[in-house]
Amino acid sequence: MRTIKNMSPTTFAKILPTIAFVIPLAILYSLYPASFEATWKGRTYYIFFIWILLLETALNWEALRPKSPRLKSLRTAVLFVMLALPTIYIVVANYTPLNSMIVDASPKFGSNRDAYWAKLMPLTVEYLAFAVALALMLIVMYGLRGMRDLPLSLCLVSIVGLVYLADNLYPYGEFTPFQVFVPITMVLASSVLNFMGYRTMMIMDRTMPVLRVTSPAGVSWQAQVGWPCSGVESLLIYTVIILLFLKRMPISFKLKTAYFIIGAAVTYFINALRIATIFVMAVNSGDWGRFHDYYGQLYSITWIVFYPLIILGSQGLWMKIQSWRTSRRTSTDLTTPKGTPTSPPASP
């Protein structure tokens, strides 16, 4: 097995961005282990971020051409600084007053939850800082082509950070461009619940619509549904990641469209199923809060990050089938003498 000592400089350079983020994530885990057990307004997405970064590095291994400057050069010094940026930011943010300054500078809403949204802002800035650091890293290592060859992981942390920012600045479902998706999701979740034998009622006369669910035993539970729960976050991540992935696939436009539509439908249905599961757990006295913050979000993100592998697998299987058909046809042509009928003549 190759060790780091036996790696060529070019090979080692290709995995440097991953190493640059593993170190600060290890620091964050030592400081806030519980935050890695929450997807919404948590750090579970970082696990998928590392997975995607490794995956697209492996898929683009041959195409990646790191620039090889002299050891004692300005470019090398800049590269080391860019690679250290994630760790520097985490150390500064958590061991100096920086996070407190971000909280103090953040807008606050409501009288009873005055500081809630402001306290979430440091995590939002952290995601965006990681996105900027990765972009700078790729530019220094590969030039602008680096962002084209490794866009998926960059898009993931960028979208999560921007979604968190929108929710922090416009809480309680006030970001109307995304809130319009809520009624559609509620209708689909209600259909799932009705099919399972639950009675549902939607109250649409508020900024954040309310869904009320009654179990067959007569137990009722209701909750407001905001755009973060309606699947917007999952659809945004899915759309950007899959479009960038399909763009590089050597397949027809019709097939790309089919893959995209199928994946989008599954992504949206999974989110509606997640909402239905939350209400089922709530009316049956289950730990719906834990499911809401962690396991439910894992449904969609797991599907999104593994769907490209499903596409690659299906394409590989189809190529094998085509190759088998071609080889069989060729074998038949070679074993059948010219002019010899391949089937017995019909009886007179």
C-alpha cells in the first residue's frame, strides 16, 4: 500500500484540500460534538462535504493538474496560506471574541426569542467562510479550471450557508420566494398521511401555514410549516449538484433530462415523507424533535449524494449490456456461414 512518504508530489497535492478541511473539522468536533448530530442548523453537512470532495477528486483524478511552483516561491507561500485558512478561521472564531462579535452584529427578531437567530449566525458565517476558503484553494492550485473540475463540494457548503443566511435574516417563513413552495409540500404530505389513515387539516391564513393531524386514536397535533421544512433546501442542493454532475456526463440531453426529473421527483417526495413522519411521531409521542433536526434531513441529503453513483452505475450497466449484445451479434455473424439461413425454412 502506498504511504504518504511514497506519494509523488502531484498525487499528494490532489488530496491537500481534503486534508485542509479535516483538521478544522476535527477541532470543531472536539469543541461541539453535538453539532455534528444535527443537519438543520448543525454541522452534519460537513461529513457529506468531505465525502463529495473526495468523490469528485477521485472521479477527476486524471484531469486534475496541480500547478507545481518552486518550493521557495510566492505561489507556494500563498498556497500554504490558503490551505491553512479553514483552520485559521476556526481557531480565531472560537478562541477569540469573533463569534461573539458576529452575534452582536446580527439582526434580532421577536421579544421571546430575541437572541435565537443571532446565535445561529456564527455557524452560517462558518459555512460561507469554508466555501470562500475552498474556492481560493482551488484557484491557487489549479487556476480557474479548479472550480470547474471540483464544483460539487463547493456548491454544497455555499448553498447550505446561503440558505441558513436567508432563514436568519428572514425568519418565521418571511422569505416569500421560498415560502410559495410550502402549500405544495403540505398537500403531498397530507396525502401520505391520509393514505396511512390519519386525518389532516391545513390552515392557510397565516404567514406560516399550519398543518393539523389527528391519529386514528383521536390524538391531534399541529405545527407551522416554514420554507426550510418544505424541501426548498434539499431541492436547491439537488438541482445545483446534479446539474453540474450531468453536465460532465457523455450522454444525450434527453437522458440527462430524464435523470434530472426522476431525481427531483424522488427528492421532493422524500421530503414530503419526512414531514409526514414527523407528524406521525408527534401524535404517537415519539421523539419528533430529534428526527426533525437530524434523521429526517439525512433522508434527502443521503439520496442526493448517492444519486450520482446510481447514475454512474446505471450507465456502466447499460454499457456492459450494449457490449454484450455487440459481442454476441459479432459472434453469431462469425459462426454463421455467409448465405446460410439463421432459422429453418417454413414448412410448405
